[in-house]
Amino acid sequence: MQLLAEVGKGLREDSIKKMSVDTKKNRNDLVTNFDKKTEKFVNGKIKEAYPEATIVSEEGYGDLVKDMSGLVFFVDPIDGTMNFVKRGDNFASMIGVYIDGEPLIGAIIDVMDNEIYHGGKEIGLFINEEPIDDPKNLPLVEGLVDVSAPMALSNKFSVQDVIKKSSGFRVYGSAGIIFGHLLTGKEVMYMSYLAPWDLAAGRVMCEAAGMNVASIDGTPINMLESQVVIVGTQKVVSEALKTLKTR
Amino acid sequence: MQLLAEVGKGLREDSIKKMSVDTKKNRNDLVTNFDKKTEKFVNGKIKEAYPEATIVSEEGYGDLVKDMSGLVFFVDPIDGTMNFVKRGDNFASMIGVYIDGEPLIGAIIDVMDNEIYHGGKEIGLFINEEPIDDPKNLPLVEGLVDVSAPMALSNKFSVQDVIKKSSGFRVYGSAGIIFGHLLTGKEVMYMSYLAPWDLAAGRVMCEAAGMNVASIDGTPINMLESQVVIVGTQKVVSEALKTLKTR
């Protein structure tokens, strides 16, 4: 978790730097640089500590990983880039660790709030090293749901039928931030099209917390491909899968 | 601002109490009680300090206000009730003050973050008593927009055409919290159907910050009625009004 704490500190400094840059074009270049710089730093540290590991990551400093055998790390240096650029809050940095395809450890830092979530099935769940309880297994009618904006607005898979059965709809724009909401019971469902590095850390922790992480067509989650994923309490995911129309 | 600081402290304690109550029914009753108790407290303090003022408020402890003459206070004890109940964060308490129909002072507390926004055209804008700069007059393409969930999902007024021209869509579920985002430049537009107490404080401060607060059909804002309101930078509101279809 030391690693993510360091990443967080760096990104908070970057966030201030970004604001001081004048033109939009330069600012966008800078953000891309922050993304790459952070991934390079994280991947380097991982390779140092676990030379045998392979790394799946967004910005191109990872390995070409063809199967999930052995120790596989997933790295997302800045999750919620638009929030990083436009808001300066509600963005995250994430690391997920799998061994022979099995979820082992996940870690997410809410960078600006400086809150680190970490855990796994074996060790339990923590916020800033303090153990937390699993969220309640609430039904859809009792909780707030977060669905990616394009999916919700276009009513893909008739997802608005699920939203209407919930107690309300929220859009935060960062998978990492929303995983934090799920782990603390602030929301009961998240649905989005996610890349491997968007999903890896959150999947480990949500499954460890007794939640369900499912593809919407019943196929097993493939950690080496992007896919539409639904994450939530057992009750909510089961209700949602019955309601969604996947044809 | 002392008053809102006190309100915030009380509501943070209430938020903890709420969680310790067992059944859902009791919890809902409790929340209604918190709402009423807070409004009664705020309205009492206002009447003490300004006996000549009239009060427009949500829970029934206000006056029957028929026109905007003299000193009129608008009180929303808990804005974002669903967030208060389900999340325990991102809810607000708001007071707006008007004199002979003119916006005078607005104050909003983000209760859980304990951040108080206050200000008006004469005095400027502050967060926790520290002066802040006006947000930049960004165009739609450069900022995030927040539109109420029912309006966005049903594409009312073709609002999705506005959303598609922005850099992204967010839903936070509390007018007070979103006014804070507008004042700090984290978002550039908010559109929703708002009651007088939802709008009053935010309108004062957003107008003081150089933003535009408009009805979508070109009629003047009526502070004694609920209406669809669009709030944002001058550029964004002008672009949005051209794009929206009001028939």
C-alpha cells in the first residue's frame, strides 16, 4: 500500500502543476505525461519486487500477456482521467493482483481524498489499513446505482428498467471511485464497459466483500479482454440480470 | 455562517444516529424528524435575528409568502435527502436571502465535508471564509455537466443533445453539492426541476460568480414557484438554450 500512497502523493502534486499550465493543448499533453510517468513508476516497482510477474496496463509499459498463469498485475495509473482533467477530484489509481487466474489482492487509492482501499478474500478489506465490514446485501429498491453515462443515456440493454427499480441513479465517472462506494455500501450496483485494468482491483475486493461481479450474458469474466460488467450486492445483481435485455 | 456551521455539526451527529437505528421504517421516520428539526432550528434563529423577515421553507415551518417584497429567506434543511439516507455523504443545507426580489446572500454547507460556501454580488464568494475566484467562462465542450436523472434518462427537452456536446455527464443527486461544483469550476452546467428552496442560495452565489441562471423558456425566474432551471457559465447556458427543444 506504500506504493499507492507514493503514487497518490505524486498525482496530487501533478494535479496542482496541471492547473498552472496555460493552454489547453499543453495541459492535455501534460496529463498524458502524468499517466505514462505514473504507470512507468508503478510497473518498475512491481518488476523490482516480483521479477517473475507479468503486467497488464493501460499506457504501454506492461507486458503482452496471453494467459493468466502465474502472477499477473493489472495497473491503471489514472482512472477517471476526465475527472482528473476537469474536476481535480474523484479520480483513482488501481492495482489488481491475480495468481493463476484467481483474484488475490486489490488496491485502489482515491487520490484527492487520500483514501486507500485494499484487500482480498484471504486478508479481508481495509481503508487506510483499518479493517472494514462487508456491505449489506441490499436489494435494488434500497440502494443507489451507478451506470456509465453512454450506457444509461442510450438505454443499452434496457438498463433504465434496472435504474427505475433502484432508489436513485448516480454518475461519478471513475470505476475506482465507484468501487469505493460499493465497498462502503454507498451504492449497490455499478454497470459499465470496462477494460481489464478498470476492473481488476475492484473485482478482487468486491468479491472478497461478498458481492457479485458478473458479465451480463452469463459468460465467465475474461480478465484479458474488455467487457460489459455488472458489479453489486448478490441480490441486486440477480435482480438486474433478470431485468436486463441482452437479446 | 455560524448558523450553518451549527446545522452541519448537528446533521453529522444525526447521520451517525441514523445508521444505528435498526429497521428501515424507523430510519425513514428519523430522517423526516432530522429534516423537520433542522428547519425548525434554522427558521427560529432567523426569526430571532430578523423578526421582519418572511421564510420560504420545505417542511412547513415557514410562512405563506405571496410576494418577494422585503426580506425573504429560503431554507432547505437537508438537500439531497436520498444521499443523506443511502450514502451518508454529498448532502447539503442551504439558506438564500433576497431583498425586494433581489438576490442578496446565499450560503450552502456540504455537511460531511464541512465546507461552507457563502457570498453575494456585494461581498464576493467564500469557502470557509476564504475568498475564491470566479470560475472561468468555459464553453460546453470543455466542461462536465450535471442534469437531474429523470430529465437526462427520458431525454426531456432533448437535453441529451446538450450532454453530448459537453466533455462528460455526471449525476450527484443534490442541488447544493452541485452548486459547489459550479462555483469551483468542477462542472460547467446544472439543469433540473427545482423548488424555490433548492434554487435560492445557489442562484445568489452563481449569479455573483458571473454565471447565468435561466429558465429554459426565456421567462424570468419566479422565486415563489418550482421550475426547470439551467445554471452554468455564460457560454454554456447560451449554447444549451440554443440546443434544447422546449417546443
